[in-house]
Amino acid sequence: MSNIYKGLKPSRRNFLRGAAASGAALVGGATGARAAGDPLITEKQPWSQYLGAGVDEAPYGMPSKFEAHVRRQDVPWLTADPISSINFTPLHELDGIITPNGVCFERHHGGVAEIAPQDYRLMINGLVDRPLVFTMDDLMRFPRENHVYFLECAANSGMEWAGSQLNGCQFTHGMIHNVMYTGIPLRLLLEEAGVKTSGKWLLPEGADASGMTRSIPMEKAMDDCLVAFKMNGEALRPEQGYPVRLVVPGWEGNMWIKWLRRIEVGDQPWHHREETSKYTDLLANGQARRFTWEMDAKSVITSPSPQKPITHGPGRMVLTGVAWSGRGTIPRVDVTLDGGITWHMARMSGPSMDKSMHRFYYDFEWDGKPMLLQSRAHDSTGYVQPTKDALRAIRGENSIYHNNSIQTWSVNEQGVAENVEIS
Ligand code: MTE
Ligand code: CO
């Protein structure tokens, strides 16, 4: 995806403005409740005067029709063809920490492979005692585990390096999803094949037309990688690698090979395309960082945000967002309303799990004045999410991948939010 970013000047004012909703409508007053007498509660409504749909109307249920706006979206100019493209998770519409399967962002390099489970095979070969081929039925006989992990594409927020660009957290931060996986520890399958002592690296390979491959060090494979077949309790979606994908917790999304067909064991990294010309980080001195596997701690305010303006006017309000770290948990998130002059500790809510998304809230009384909103994540290693300037001081301006800097939303008196850069 690198070329398409080059030469782009900040153009947020012209971009995606349509996504911002209409102005404020002061209906609830400062209390967040309303006086009795509303006809919607005192009068009989149409939906209580007819019989509704019965069971079996939808054997596989869909969201309410009133939620049709909650959907993945792409950015048309970003890639030339949907077959090698990306779309974005609607973070601004979600709450809690789990991404519903139907809105998990998609990144394909050769479109979605359609593989019937009976035709599925996984091979382990290379520096092993016994090269093996597993069918789906074979895999189902290995002990399985459940873990919630975020998957973040290394290119998430990549468009924002040089200046604020895209108007909405869906577009600036939506190359991420957070899902409960059911899968077999990769270690168990490798032990079955018997890794030779010279076997130090793995090359997982996808069965899709892109034949995606990445080199993964043996320690990671033996630690927490999963060969996963379920997401949020049901089969993986085709877009997410049905029937089987690799889960590489906390590490960049590119390594999570979908439609996993083969794992080769070798004694050194392969340096294939996705770890040389792509997914390396060009520094200011012209040198590139070779492997940047771990995803650094990061957070974003999802509401208010450009696609989720404040529509209720001043008074009681809820600010919320998500935070994550590839190195552990997020014990703390700070929030500022004034561009970093004063910081407040946000309220964390929901399960706190290793390498999973965390949810934070800040409940406050809005005085109706303009705000500069930012969030700052602290992870369990003590690392603190940097400002954009701090990150650029180390990484230079040429980078695309691994932008974990603090995001700013400017909110005006009408409650309309915009992507801006202040630090
Ligand atoms: N695996 C295969 N086989 N083919 C691909 O195109 N894309 C990678 C990775 N695994 C890809 C793949 C990239 S760059 C990312 S960010 C994640 O899958 C995206 O996973 P998702 O589509 O579930 O969001
Ligand atoms: Co990616």
C-alpha cells in the first residue's frame, strides 16, 4: 500500500466531510433525560398494533434495519482494485471490546479464497522429523484454547504520518479488530511433526491467490500462536481466512496468514516480499528497520469523533474509546479535553486481557466550548503512547507502518468533530 500514500498533502478539509452528521439538536437538556408527556411513551405506537415476525424469520439473524449504517467502509482512492485492498472497522459505532464478525476489517492481497472444509489441508514440512498433512478432522482432535486478541494491520494510521488526513476514526484507526479465537496452539502441531534442532524459523503460507508468506521466529510459534478455526464462537468468516488462519498475538496483522495451507520450518528468515519491500520502516537516515513485529500501545477516542459528533448540546456526556498493546494489557488511559494541558484518568470497563482491546470511558459535563480531545494509553510494561512529534523525532517522516501516536479530534461549539494535528 506504500505508493498510494506518497505525495499526499493533508487534505482533511475536503475529505469525507459528508461523514460528519448534522448540527446539534438540544433535546435532552443538560440532564440527559426528559419530562413525562412524550407521545412516543403516552400514545400507542404502530409496532404494538400488529403481530411481528415469528421465529425462523431469519435462521441466521442480522442486525436491525435501523443499524444499516454500521458497516465496513473503504477509501476509494486508496487502492486501485478491491481484490488487493482494505476496508475499515466502524470503530465509532461499536462499544465494549469485541468486534462483531460482520464488521471486522478486511485486508486481501488476492481476494477471498473459497475453500470447502473437506478440501482443506495443512502441511508442515522442512526441518522436521515427520512432514505431516492435517485435514480438518485431524485438527479437531488436538486440544484447543480460547483467547481474545486484537489484530492490527501495521499500516493502520499510516496515512496520518505527515499530517491529519482522514476524517473519522474508522479511517484513521479502523484497520483493527478484536475477536475471541478458538484454535490449537501451534506448538502442539509442531511437536507432532518434531522440529529438528536446526529449525529456528517458520514460513506460514496462505492458500489464496496471493500465496502470502511471512517468516516467524520459532520462539513466538512455541509461545502463543494459534491455528484458529473459530472467531467469536462461530466458524471464521471467509474474509478472515475460513476455514483456518494463523493467530500471532500482539504482532502485526500481516503475519496472521489467512487460509493457512502450509508451514515450512527453516533455519533462517526467508526475506520474502512482505518483509522487505513491504512492512519495513524507512527511517530518516535512509535505512530501514528490518522486522517490526510487535504492535506498540495505542488508543483512540471513538466518540465523539468526526463520524460521531455531539448532537445533544452541552451538559452530561459520555466520551469513549479503545486502547490496546501488543506487549500486554492497558491498565490506564488518560484523556484530555484541552489538547494536553490537563489530563484526566479515564474509567476502564470490561475485561482486561493480554494483547486484547480495552474499553475506556470519561463521563463529564460539557460546557459547550470547543475542545481538543486526545487519549493516551499506558501499557502493562510502563510504556506510554507518544505524541506525533515524539514519534517522528525517532522515526522520521518517511514511515507508513507502526504509527501509534496520539490522535487529536477538534470539537466545535456545535459538537462537530474534525481530525487535526497539534503535537
Ligand atoms: N493472509 C493471506 N493469505 N492473504 C492476505 O492477503 N493479508 C494480511 C493478513 N493475512 C493476508 C493474509 C494482512 S496485511 C492483514 S492486516 C491481515 O491478514 C488482515 O486480516 P483480516 O482480513 O482478518 O482483517
Ligand atoms: Co495488513
